Amino acid sequence: MSSKERENMIKMECSECKRVNYFSRKNKKLLKNRLEIKKYCRHCKKHLAHKETK
């Protein structure tokens, strides 16, 4: 993975248990705000909101 690809990677954290479950890419020029997506958390065993972390 090149350094340019790593710059676009973001971590997705569960809003309930605060564990990092997913990694994703984001175009930071177009999307300025933090991303929030409903995803499945295997620790909570539910579909919950996952927010972008630093």
C-alpha cells in the first residue's frame, strides 16, 4: 500500500462500545466533516452507528 493510499484511510469506531471495527477510504477534499455510517458491530452484535476517528 502506497503512502497516498494510507493518507485516505480512516478508522471507524462503534458509537456504543468504542472499538475500532472497520477501516475505509475517504476523499478528504470533498468530504470535510466526519463520516458516520450504520455498520454491524460484532462485539455488540447489533447494527449501530460507526463514526470516523483520528
